[in-house]
Amino acid sequence: MSFQGAFTISQGTDASSFTLTDTSVGSDPNLTDRKIYLNKVDGTTLVPPNSATTFIDWPIASGPITLTGILNQDYSLNIQVVWVSSAPLPSPSTYVQFQLKTFTGNLELFDYTLTQQMAGNKLLASDNNYLPNKELLRLYIDNANGATSFNDQYNAQLNLNAGTNMQVNQNTFFA
């Protein structure tokens, strides 16, 4: 029987964390380890602080892995999981899978905070800059998600960076 490496990605309410679940089919009794690479658009990898490697170890014996606190901002990541086998099975077995995932949780929370501010201060909706800038932020989030559906990590990250700039400089855009 062949082995087909596969995984899913989920994110809960914590915008700085996400979970990978192994959904592989088939079997390979010679599997020894799994490695996760979080590839950023600039060619670098995202790893936990103080990590000595460019990958995150995901032992075969463990279940789903939650990467906590790793997303200090939103990223579009080309996530690669490699299943390491001491004696890989012949084709059509696959031991590497890539998935492009764009995380927008930080910007979504920021956008919702702006919505709450508008509910608390109705005059913000008539401010010359507040609402147009809020709409621009929403556009950046939607553009990032749209680019991902076309497997376009570069444009997804470009829009996330523009939204993050608005968040970091909120006193300029939403004061």
C-alpha cells in the first residue's frame, strides 16, 4: 500500500496560533519524524523565537500540533510538511505536501475593534478619513484572501503588509 502525506490547518480565536492535523492516508511503518516549514514570501522561514532550526519538529507519535504565539502579525505562508521515512515506499507514495495559507486573524480583530469604536462613537462614521480608511483595511484583508485562492502568496502578503501598516499607524489612519 502507498502512503499519501496530507494535513489540514485550522485557526481558532487566538490570532497568534494555529493547529496542523495529520490527515495522511495509507501507511509506512518506517516513518520516523515529521518536519514543518513555514515559508514566508521573502524566502525565509517563520520559526518560534530562539529556534536553532529552520523547521518545526512534529514527532510521529504526537497528534495535532498547535503552534502557539507564532503569528505576531498576519502572514501568507507556504506551509510544507515533510514525512521522514527510513525506507520510503515507491511512487505513488508522497512524503511532502505544501499548502498556501493566509492568516488574517490579527487584521480581522483590528477591523472588529474599529467597528466597536464606531458603535461607541457614531460621529466616527461621518469623519472624513475614518470610514474610508476602514473600508481600505477591509479591502486589504479581502484582497489577501482572494490572492490566496489564486495561489498568489506575493500579492496576499503585499495586502497583509498594507493592512498591518494601517494597524501599526492607527493614530494616523483612525484618529
